[in-house]
Amino acid sequence: MSIENQNNSPSSMAPPEGTSRGPAWEREILEKLAFATLAEQRSRRRWSIFFRFVFVALILVGLALAFDYTGGEMESVGTHSALVEIDGTIESGSGSGSAEAVVPALNRAFADAGAVGVILRINSPGGSPVQAGIISDEIHRLRQAYPQKPLYVVVDEMCASGGYYIAAAADRIYVNKASIVGSIGVLMDGFGFTGLMDKVGVDRRLVTAGENKGFMDPFSPVQPRQVEYARTMVNEIHQQFIDVVRKGRGKRLKETPEMFSGLFWTGAKAVELGLADGFGTVNTVARSEMKTEDIVDYTKHEGLPERVLKKFGAAVGAGAGASLLGNNSLKPVLR
């Protein structure tokens, strides 16, 4: 029913104040109501998006706080065994296998008056000889600075190459019978594409200043003199590795012709060869050697934002870095 039919009095037909006096004043009112409704809906939508964003941000902050350990100063919790972990490849950066993460954790563990000793749990296939060397040197320094505090290594799945380089600096090494231990060797690997390039008709156009600047370039023919130089450098690092193991293990080591050949052994065989001292876990070593049930973890763990950024950066940067650096990325690896 129209407005006119509901009330035909002159006063009811008058348009509201502020509207036009023409016959289409009803339409103007409806348009204003429609625009007001749309504005209110937009406002509600904006506030809804805002609160959703705040909610998601709070969740992310909570997860970051839950998983992140900044590695700041820790309050002493009484007598305990201090735990530091190396899990994964030993490489520079912020991972648990980097000197940047391990060295401060070891210093905090040794400096805590409540720590009766330090347990270094290692699960690593190896990695950078530089990072392994920095950690090994720091262990020797801390053992001299805190002679009353022993440092024991507990091997998880694997303690190979650079991982064993570090382990050799400990007072004792404990393994599982099935752990993989050893691989005392050094490698420098890469690929050569010259045969494939010949087949598809691709030429390598490389301009250098310095006859060895294109050292071991994967797209150029192998230069015997460069190969021999690389072998000399790898042998030098290998000898450094051997010296570290001999110094760390001392008379416990039962050397064989294959001990420093790059082979690896089970934990049971490693004990026979003197590469390890016995069998144990973090808990058993803490109870039997440290005489304490309490274990405090001093490891610097990566937070959620760090892990996400690291994975993203690795995915984006790996290909670009290899493309830009080319043969310059070739480096010795304890693995």
C-alpha cells in the first residue's frame, strides 16, 4: 500500500525537513537510508578485518614466545647437568650447528655455578671445518677455564666428520651401539658440464684477471694443476682433523690403517677402536657421571619467525647464490 493511501492528510504528505519538496522526496529518503546502511556495513567489515588481524597477530606472537628461546641470562636452578645440543649440519648462521649458537651456549653452561658439568649432545653428519674448529677450540678453552667441570659428548643418531671433530675435544664420548661415528676425512665436490655442453653446442665464455680466478669452474675443462692444488689443500685440512682427533683421544685411540680414511663405524665398533668411551644417553650420563637428575637445556633454539625466514631465504637464495658465485662456492667440507 502506498504512503498516500495510508494517510491523506496534508501534514503526512509533507517531506521531512532538509529534503526537497518535489514529488520524488520519498526516493531521496530511501537512497539516504540505503547509503547509510552500506556505510554501516563497510564500517562493520573494516572492524571485523581489524579484529581478525589482531587475533592472528596474537596467535603468532604466542607461538613465537612458545618456541623461541633468546638465549639470555638464565637464573640458576640449583645443582644440575647443563645440556647443549648440536642437531644438523655444522654451518655458519643461526642454526644449532653454528659456532654463533653453540659457543655462547657453552659459555653460559660452564659459567652457571649450579652446573656440575656439561653434556654436549651431537646429531650431525658434519659440515664446515671452520665452524667445527671454532667450537672445538672454545671447548678446549672452557675446559681449561673450568677444570672442575667435565664436558661429555652424547652421540644421538650420528656423529660424523665435523661432528666428530667437535666431539674429540670432550673429556669422554658416549654413544648408542647403533650410532654412526667417524668419517674422519675431508671432501671438496662439484660437477662438470663440459661433455653436456659439447653435445648441445654451448660454449663457455669466461674472462678472468688472474690465471686461477676460474678455479675448478664446472663449465670449463678440468685443469690438472688446479686439481692437484685442491687436493693439497684438502690434505692439509685432513691432517688438521687427524691431529685434533689424536690430541683429543690420546692413548685411548687404537689406530688402524683405515681409521682416518673417511670410513665410519657403529657405536659399538667405535668403542672398540677408542673413538668413543662407552654407551649412554643424556639421562644416564647425567645420573651416573654428574650425579644429578636435573638437566637444564642451554641450547639456543630458533624461534618460529627465524625458522620461517631461514627456510624462505634458503629457498630463494640457494639458486641465486650458486648462479652468482659459481665456482667460488666450492669449499672443503668435513662430511
